[in-house]
Amino acid sequence: MSDKPARAIKLNVLNEPKDSYTGGKSSLCPGCGHDQISNVIISAAWENGIEPHRVAKMSGIGCSSKTPAYYLGQSHGFNTVHGRMPSVTTGAYAINKDLLYIGVSGDGDSASIGIGQLIHAIRRNMDMVYIVENNGVYGLTKGQYSATADIGSKKKKGEPNKTQPIDLCALAINLGCTFVARSFSGSKKQLGSLLKAAMSHKGFALIDVISPCVTFNNNDESMRSYGYVKENEITLHMTDYIPHFNPVEEIEVPEGHFRDIELHDGSTIRLETISAEHDPGSAVAALTALHEAEASQKHVTGLLYFDNTKPSLAEDLGLVDTPLVDVPNEVLRPNRETLDKINAALHS
Amino acid sequence: METIANDFTINIATANGTGSQSANLILLQSLFEMGVPVSGKNMFPSNISGLPTWYIVRLSDNGYQAPGNRTHIQVLLNPATWDEDLASLEPGSVVIWNENAKMEMNREDVVSYPIPMSALARKINPKIAKLVTNIIYVGVLAELLGIDQEELEAAVAKQFKGKATAIELNITALGLGRDYFKDNLSKNDPYVVEKRVIEKPQFFIEGNEAVALGCLFGGVQMLAWYPITPSSSLAEGIINYIPQLRTDDDGNATCAVIQAEDELAAAGMVLGAGWAGGRGMTATSGPGISLMQEFIGLGYFAEIPSVFWDVNRVGPSTGLPTRTQQSDISMLYEGSHGDTQHIVLIPGTVEECFEFGWKAFDYSERYQTPVFGLSDLDLGMNRWACEGFEYPDQAMDRGKVVREREVFEAFEEFGRYLDVDGDGIPYRTLPGSGMDPILYRGTGHNPKGVYSEKPDDYFELMQRLKRKIDGARDDLPAPILREEDECEIGIIYLGSMENTIQEIDDILEATGIKVSQCRVRALPLHSGVEDFIRRHEMTIVLEINRDGQMYGILRKELPNDLITKLRSVAYSDGVPPRAGIYAKLILETLKEGDI
């Protein structure tokens, strides 16, 4: 027996240790950006005081879509089919709108086979956090370019990419997505703030995370390698997240200019200006930032666009307040007299 | 002249989008209200306006509901099909034709009633003459056949509920048709309508609407759908009844409706709903089921309750989108890649459409697997007589779902895919419950739901799934048997063939052949089907397709000694089954078999 006193375990607002938010051991390549993102998901959920069993972990198929096994082990999850995670999430959401849906997808999943489902989930403004772990290549099938590969970028093997990439953030902004952010798996603090803000948002929150593939696309000629992204990242603003259970007064106010955005659950995301101020309420400003970055072969990160004025899918569906999963059978099945009335009306 | 009462077929040839459907339904409804056993078949094109449409009205005191084997009265309005329609008539047929169509009446061997339909219609209102023309022929038929004016007017009122101007206009037009015939022509044919006593009051309803009602009484909680003929009216039926059946006083519903971006998404939503613990469904047709195959396999393998209604149309590919067939049987039963086997419910009447509508959810949650309803365009989109729907006689079965912590704790060992009861059906917990949180997956898994590629895990899982679905056989709707004493020949059939089988049976009996009948109502096959085959020397499997899909399933599943007893009679041309064609094919098959 050790005579050293046990170290106090740090607990969150729910008195839960961080261990309550971890998952199984990753089987991804050592150094994979996706594992960093999994760690940020664990921290964000813990720090935000999310009840772990109230999360639904959703994914499609691919390296990224395997990761729900590696975080939030107390949550149910569904590793669905390639590119179709949004539709499965939509159905689950219709039945239980009170869960926090965290979807993880890859660039193959989201920008190719499943782009239609992503687009329509955005259109419906379904309440979910949708993380794209974007590395520009298909990993599980051993390194083919994906539809987000940058022009001129060259992966470990083969020719440089010549095909126009799909910028998922630009796409989302044009579709009226209500929360659009880009980050980098290596930027733990920024990604953490954005992710926590996305969890506090009502509506569809897209976070496109550049997440290097260490095996097939981490060479110097790749525009999605750790080295390249670190050298060529344009950060729109410093991001801080202030949870609703932590009053703003207690937070140190930064020097210089900043902008606070209040989120649906009363939390705040604070954007501190670095050089020029970015207005996340302006789709034009966001698209300009994306186009300028692309033209100079850079990656722009931060909260690109935010809109809290649109109704989310739950409001559009016109359902009872109780999540449908909890509506009792006797309410779901109309009574005998109702059928008698239907029969009588058909007879008349 | 001797009269022929209530035993003839009227064929009405018009163009799509001219309002002929309203006129035809008024005709059908008024005959129905007179107690005349009548059926209507809408042979419509995949088009909004302009292409040829035929509406076939069969009057039959015998209760035959199939389109007749020939036309007795032809109504001719459409110049596009005029010559063809005219040429196909048997001598002595009656032709009521639009004199203003600028077409020739070149048959001398028919009874001809020329009517200036367009001119009469213009008298009422030149602007809508085209629409009114249709109701004129209903007036002519009423006078010719002796249809009650009272019933006609009631049918008009039903068709144009509350629209006073439309009702008045149509009644005037009916009168013009009636009067023109009375004043200018005299009856020269044997066909008449005779009122019959209505013993049990009935109403007309389409199969799709009956399924929709059944689903709502089955507690459907989410409908995800993508429009496709001939299933759209099933989904729209649900949507139309939600305010009345599933909405509270504040206007909030207990059933979500999502129009999906495609059938793949619709299937994904249905699985998502089932995964979350709800009753999700979609309605589609063959092309939609083709697109849903990947998800169907996921539903089978991950064991997710989900309900899919397939209103079968003619395939393959886009096929004949507005014609009927029973050709999705194999695709539903063994849908998706890999070894699969699914529960399929096959209604043959509108009463069963309602019943299987609610039962599908119970089966799906009981067996934790996709369940299909297989209807077809004929059953789904045509109107059928119904005495009324019966309230579900069983409480909703939500299956083996562990909702309470104490129940969960009482399990000695819990695993999402652990066969605790030996029936192949495991227990499940729901997302949000915190109990046994697992990552559902379409990849191989062990009884705990954890990823596994171990040979034993895969083999045992596939064996259990087989045991689970096979175990459903005698729990599913049993076949309907009509057996003759010491009869050597049996006929197995399914679905909407129910509406033709009696006429086929009568034709066979007229040639001295007696047959027993067995209507299959579900897959996997009930043990009663095998017993039926065993009791007969030879069994014909009768179906509306080319390849004999049900015959194929029987051949695969029956013991060897029974396989040799089977014969296939499969035929499809897109038209609802006509008794004469199938009877002839059965007789040929019996001849080959030396029986």
C-alpha cells in the first residue's frame, strides 16, 4: 500500500471525471490527426458538462468514421454506411430530438459519396454537430485523392492533384448553414472552443477540421501535411468559449477588440481580433476569406459564419414537446371510437 | 331483345389530364350505390396531360373484380387511340362515340351511338368544354343503362364535396347527355343495370389509403419518403390523416414526416428512427427499393426495426411506371448483398392493407429487423369495396427493449446480440438510456456488439439471424386456404391476384377441373403452405411476373420430394390480371402434367 495520498481527481460541473468521457483504444496510425480530434471531443464534452449518455455518436464509413469507438464510451453510437450518416441521424433525431448528436465524417464520406445527404441535412438545419476530419485522401483504401484535395497538392505517391476541390465550408455557407467553422487537428485550443460552441448551438454546426493523414498525405509537397498547415494557416480570430454555467464576469476580459456571440444554451463564444476583424454574421466576408485563402494556397481557420435566426428542424416538424420515443403507446394508437368515426365517414 | 343485366365491361378511352377520372369515379360510385358489384381499373400513363388513358368498369353479379376478358361497351373520345380501340372490339359491341372528334366510325358490325359530346359541352361553358365532355358520356351511359339519377347526383356531390358551382355544372352536363340520348337515339343493345339489395353496406377505398390508416393505427412515429408512383398516395394518405388521428389540441403531432432527398436517405431515416427506439417507415416502389438495398442489409445485420412499403409497379428499370406487377418478391425477400432474409407481408384485400399496416410495426419490433409490406399498383391505386376496418386485436408489441435500470441490472450478462431466450431475438437498450451503450455497426460483431472478424463470431451470428427469421414463419399471417374435398390440384397465389382468383376458379370448373387455393400472405413461408402442397398431387404457383419468383422461393425452401409437385404459371403484361389468360395458362400446364 502506498502511503502517498491519492491525487484529487478533477471533476467537471456534473462531478464526472474525464474518464467518464473516454472510449476504446484507437486502431488508427500513430500520429493520425483524427486521434487528436477524438481527444478534443472528449475534453469538450467533459468541460461542457454534457451527460455522456445523452450523446449520440454518429458516423459513416472510413478512417474518421471508426473514431466514435475511441471516445464517449458511455454513449450509444451508430457507425452507419458510407456517406449516409446524415439521414440516419435525421431519423434518430425525429424520434429523439433531445439527444446531442455528434457526427464524425471524412472527406470521402462528406464531399463525395455522401455530399447529397450533407447538403440536405444542412438545408433542414437539423440540430447536430457535424465534424469533417478532412485529410484530402482516402485512407482505408490506401491513399487515393478525395474531392477536397487542393489543386497542386501532391500526396506521398502519384501525381499532383489537378481537379478542383470542393470547399465544404463555402458549400455550407452558400446553403445557409447556421454554424460554419474550419480548424486544424493540431490547434487543440481553437478546435476545443469551436467544438464546445457547436455543441451549444441550435441548428446544424459544421466544423471542417484539417486532419493530416500521416501515412499517405503528410509529405512536404502535400498542402494538408502538418508542416504545411502550420506554416500556412490564417487564423481569423482567437477563440474562447465561456460556458453558461460559468458567468462571463469571472472571465478575464482580453485587451484589444473582441466580439462575444451568445449561443442557444446561454454560453458564449468570444472572438478576439488578431489583425482585421471578421464578422461571422456576413456570408460575403466568410466567402471572401475562403476565396482569398484558396488563391494564396493557405488555410483559413476560425468561426467563419454564424446565424441564430433560423428555426431548426425540430421546430419545422411540428411535433409534441415530449421526444417521440417517450410518447406512450396509448397516445400513438388512436382509440377504437376514432376508428369507428373513420369507418362511418368512409361509409357516408 | 333479351337483356343482359350487371354482367358486362365498359371501356372508356380518353386522354390524360382532361378530367375523365372524376367522370369515371362518378360512374363507378353511382353503380356501387345501386348495389351493383362493380370494379374500376384506371389504366393511366406516366404523364400529366395528353397521353391515352383507359378506364375499365366491370359490372359483375358474380363479384368478379378483374378487368373482363372483353369490352362490351366502348366509349370513344380519344382520337389518338380511336382506330385501335375500335378495331379491337368484337362484333355486336356497343360504341358510344364523340361525333365532334373528327374521326371516322368505320365499323358496321357494332351498335353505334354517335353523340356530339363536344358541342353539348360547349353549350354549358365553351371555356371548360373539354372537362365537361367527360361528364356528358356519363349522362349518356346513365340513360342507356338505366342508372338512377338520384345516385348519380349523390356521386357528383361526393366527388366535388362542397363545391356548389362544380356540382351544379356537372349535374347540368349529366342531364344534357341523358336528354340527348333520349331525344335523338333509341336503345338497340341488351345491356342494363339492375339495382341490387345491399346486404352489408360497403365503401370504396384504395389500398394505399387503407395502408396509410393501418400505419397510423400502428403508431407510426416517422414517415420518411420520396415521391414515386404508385406509392405517393400511401405517404400522402398518412400526411392527410395526421391532423385528425395523431395531432393534439395544440396542433402538435406524434408522427414526424420528412420528405427525403432520395430513397437512400428515406431508408437511412427509417433505420435512424428504429435505432432511436421509434416506429419509422417509408413508402416506395421497386426503383426505390433498389436504391435502399445497402441500408436494408444494415437493418438486417445490425438488427434495426424498420418498415418499408413497396407498391409494386412494372420493372425492370423505369419499366412501365403506371402499370401493375408482382415482381419485387425476390428482391424484398433476399434484399441487399450477402446472405439475407426478410419478413414480407403481402395483403390481398384493402382490409388486409389496413391490418398489415399496423402489424408490420409489431413484427419489425418483435424481430428487430426490416419488415416489408408488398402491395401493388392494382391494389394500391384502384378502388376496392370494403365493409370497414377492424380495430387492432392485439396491443402494440414493442419487442425486447430494456427501458428500466432494474430490469437491465437483473440480466446475468448483457450483450446487444446475446441470444438469452434461445429464439434468436436479443435484447436491446435505447440511445440516451446509458444502458449498455454500444456502437452499432454494419461490420462483423460479437454478441456484445464489439467489432469482430473471428470465424466463430461471424458463423454464429449468421446462424442466429437465420434462426430468428425462420422462427417468425408461423407467427406471420397464415395462408388463406380454400380447399375442395379430395382435390388433386392446388393453386398457390398471392396479393392482388385475390381479386381474379374466383373467376379463374369458375372458368376451370366450367371445364370440369376443380382446384384448391392457397393464398400466401407472408414470407418466410408459413408451414401451412408446405402442408397444402403435401396434400395435393400437383400445385401451380400463380403470379403476376415473368420468372415465377414465388415459385423460385418455394423450390429453394421445400423438401426435395415436394419440389417435383410444383409448376409455375407466371404471366405479366402490365394490365391487372385477366382471368381468361391465367385460366388458359393453367389448363395448358395441367395438360403438360397429364392431370
